[in-house]
Amino acid sequence: MADALLAVFMIGFTVEAGSAVDLPGFRPFDATGAVLSVLVNAPLAVRRRAPLTVFVLLLAGWAGYLIPGYWPGVSALALLLGLYTVAAHRSLQVTTVCAVATLAAETYAACHSQLIGSTWTAVFQSMLLTGVAWGFGANAGRLAQRNGQLRVLTGQLRREQEDRARRAVTEERVRTARELHDVVAHHMSVIAVQAEMARYVFESDPAASRTALDVIGRTSSEGLDELRRMLTVLRSGEDDDTYVPAPGLEGLEELAARVGAAGVHVEISVRGKVRSLPDGVGLCVYRVVQEALTNVVKHARPARAWVSLAYGAEEVSVRIADDGRSERFQESAGHGMIGMRERAELYGGTLVAGAGAEGGFVVTLVLPLAAGGVGS
């Protein structure tokens, strides 16, 4: 489209310029000259599709324009544009041949124009115009080649980043599946112990037996919820040697102490009525706090952090804020952030992360206590 507009512009320019110029010694610009001007400039509409073919047509058309004796100045620009295009899109050998042809045609026209004082002046002018067109075209070609290489490299980098992100998501799912497996194993252990106790005291202590059955009912319900969620994530084929229940909210103080040893002072506050949470919900809160504080240690340098845990009637929320660099969102929005969001979605919750209103970085997690999640 751009080349077609260029061709239309050049046709209008040459026809207008030819009509306005009336130099002695040249044939007056008439209808034949206008037709020849159209024929000379029309190939510019496809100059980048077939640079060499267009150059040959421009050279032939310009020769046809010169033979009747029209002033060559009005149509010389089309030939120079043709050389520019060849230099930008074709090899040095092809460009050299086209440049020699252009120089010969320009020199011939200059020598026969009767407007230039000497042959050497005509040759110098022709060399200058040809060299400028060749130089600008070659430079444009190199720039386009570099841009093409950059596009290829950018595409490769984007694909590699996407692959790394996918691998990170898979790794996070594997880790989540292992942790959920631990939680389910913990539930099964509790159920086994309580069932054995209920059987043992079934006749001697019916009340204790009913209590054990109640515990089995609650624990099995929670375990089934965790098992449903586990089926939604990728599981690793490797088994751990030991199955220790995953950490929960009771481990936050120890986590804060470890982060404090790394140079970041952490303050923990709790609002609302503290109560027991389903293991999976507690695990999710713990892991999100762990990842957020890890990002503080990695990126904030140095900083203080505040962990605010709030128990609501139907949900639990945690807000992790720091006073580090708020502009580090791109640094932190990597694999760990993907994992945190997936954890929240797994339990039917939401996670929001970004720069704080007063600086620093803020991560907010909200989870329903029912923990419906995707598995319900």
C-alpha cells in the first residue's frame, strides 16, 4: 500500500513538474510526456516485491523518456529510488551492476542536458546522486536485516520464557501435589488411630467410641476434600521416603525467625477469633506467606515486613507487606507468583500482588473457610 501511494505521488509530481518546466533545447512536456511519466513511475508500486525487475523497468522507461528529448530531471528520481530499493534488498554484486547502469544513464542525461558546464561536472553530479542512493539503500538493508534478526531472537526468547514458565508451573504443581499427599496421609493416619480406638472401647465406653467416630467423620470429610484437590494437580512419580504433615499457621513464627536471620525483620499480627483451619487451607496460607517473605529477602534489600492474619466469619485472609522497592514487581512476578496464584485458586481463593499505596510491595490472600476450590 505504501509503495502504491509512492507511485501515485511520483506520477503526480513528475507530471506537475514537467508541465511547469519549459527549458530551451528540450521537447515541451505534452500528453506523450505525461504518458511516459506514468510508465516510468508506475513500477514503483511493486518495488519491494521485485526490486531488480522494477529497476530494469525504470531504467528502460527512463531511456524511453529521454529519447524523444524531454528534460530528464523530472523523472530521474524514480531511477534513483529503484537503485535505493535494489541496494536495500539485493546482494552487493547485483547492486554494483545496477549502480553502474544508473551512473551511466545519469551521466548520459547530464551530459546531454546542456545545463551543466563540463563533462566532469556532469560525471561528478551523477556519481554523487548514485552514491547517495546506493549508500542510503545499503544502510536501510542492513537495518532491516538487523531488525529481522532481533525479531527472530525476540521470538526465541519469548518461547524460552514461556517454556520456563510452563516448567515452573509444572514443578509447582508437583510440589503442591506432594504436600497435599502429605495432608491426606496425615488424615488417613488419624482415621486409622481413631477407628482402632473406637473398636477397642466400643462395648466398654460407648461415649468414647462415639467421640472417636465423630473425629473419623470430620477427618475423613476433610481428607476427601484434599484428595479431590490433589487430582487436579500434576503428581510426581517419585515418592518421598517420609510423610510428615505439611506446615500450617503454627509454623509462621518459626518462618518469621528464619527470615529475620536473613536480615528482614518480620512482625506478625492476628485479628479475629483464632480457630482451627482445614489442613489444606492452613498449608496454602503458610506457603503464600513463605513465598512472599522469600521475595522480600531476594528483592527488597533491606526491608521490614508485616504479616497480618485475619479470621473472618466465612474466610481467612493474610496480608504480607514490606517497605522495600515498590518497582520490583517485574522481578517478583515470576515463577513464585504463578505458584502462589495457583495455590489460591486451588482452594477457591484469590491472590492480589502489587505495589503498595505507601510504597513497598503487598501480597493479599483471601481463602474461604469452606475451601470449596476446584475440587468440590
